[in-house]
Amino acid sequence: MKKRIVVFVSLFVVGCFGCKDVYAKTFQEKIDFQNYFYIYNGFSGTYPFFNTFFDEKGKAYFSVTPHVAFMPKQNYTEVDSSYSKEEIFEYSKILYYGYGYQGDVSLSSYYATQYLLFEHAMEEGYTIQVVDASKLEEDPCLDKAIFRLRERMKKQAFSLQDTVLKEKTYVISDPYILEHFSVAGDQVKVSKQEDRLEIILLEGSSFVLHFYPNVSCEQIKVWKDSRGTTLFGENQFCEKEYSITLRYEPIREETPKEDPVIPETSEEKMEETSEIRTFAVPSTDRYTISWLFILLFLGNIYYGFKK
């Protein structure tokens, strides 16, 4: 009997010292029964109602479990996420550009954010609609807010590509890059200015720039209750790592081109030769007249002696 008591006491002590303090809390939940998210696959559907989650500091939270039946006033515990990096990355974009972005804290913005999160988290084959309190009629009350959120997400993304440079300075002024990434690379000098990054190329002709996110998706925490409802907090933004290649190809000065030498044709050579021969032949008129005088003179002498 004593041995059993000792064993139980030992287990109790080990259990007490081995347990971690788990921080759990409830959220301020408010249900609006005027609208529902209708999630269906053609055979069956569920109707999650419009619901808001805020903590004691006024920070908003959103569900990413559209197929889990919601129960209010549950205790939530902060845990590491079991979602893949890609899933968390997609959720984080919606959370960042949704409710609270640039001061947009309207209810329509909150529900539009929840709509896109449910849309992304739904199982394959399901679709989502907003319906009114009757659960029969589609309600366009969130159309504008959903459209604005989609447009924000399209415009804001990593957009740099491989580039060929003619100079040894590469300037990055994209606000998205400046806000969410740090930049590094071999054989480059990174100079951070107020509104831009100047990348100065050192030795070489090919350079790889690495963009490291300020918040990695592995760092994101979630809140979970015992029923499986999972919540993400607003503005939980994370990014992935990217790399681009810069090639340095300076402008080379072109040497002046000489006028091409055109070879003479055989016809041109013949004309030139004939002209030279024409000028080389002397005139024979003067020599012909001299011989006439000589013949006349000899004729006169002969005639004189004969007489």
C-alpha cells in the first residue's frame, strides 16, 4: 500500500512540474443574425452566421474553419499553426489587406475579410454566398467591400524580376519591398535611404539578390478551442523568401567605321588605259611638212646642175 502511495505522489509531482502554463482566453463575440455565409457543395450546406471576434484590447480575430460548427464563449489557446507555409501566406495577405488596412475598420470590411478567408479555407467542391436572414435570398451587401479587398491584394505583391543593368547601381523604391523585406547578396553593397534601397554592384558581372521577409510564415501563431475552431489575428502578415539575378553589361563605345574601299571594275580600268594611250601618241604634222621642203630643195639643185 505504501508503495502505491509513493508512486501516485511521484506521478503527481512529476505531472505538476512537467506541465506548462497555458494561456487561454475568451473573445468578445457578437452575432449578427441579419446575414449568413451560405457554404454548400450542391448537396448540402451550412450557414455560419455573421460573427465578430475581438480581444480585450480591441484587436480583431477571424475564423479559418468554415466547416466547424461554431459554439460561442469558448476558451481559446494560442498554439503553433499546423497549416503549411503556403496556406498561412495566403491567409496573411487577406488579413493584412482586409479589416484595419489604412484605417478601414467598418463592419463591411470585417465581414469581407471573413468571406475571403472562408472562401480560401473551404474544402474542394464548395462555394460561398452571402444570404439574408431568411437564408433564401442572396444579399449583395458585401459586394463592394469584397471587390475592394481583392483589388488591394492584386496590386500589392512581390514583383521584382531578373534584370540587366548598364550601370553599377540598382535602386529599389517599391514601398511593398521596403516595408516587408531585408535585402542581401554577395559582392554587393546595400545602402538604405529614407525612401529607397541602393544596391551597388562590386566585382563581377552576375549578382544574386536575396529578399528575406521581416516576418516569416513559420512565426505566425493561431488561437484554437477544444472543438477545432481556429482564429487568426488581424494584420498577421508574413512573406516568403525570393531571389532575383542582376547581370551587369556596360555600354561599350563603338569604333568609328571607315568608308569601304570599292574595287575598280575591268571596264573602268580599260577606260583609264585608253585615255593614257591617247595622250601618249605625238602629233606627226610638223615632220611631214619638213620632208616636203627637203624634197623641193633637192629637186631645184638637180634642175640647176642639169642646165
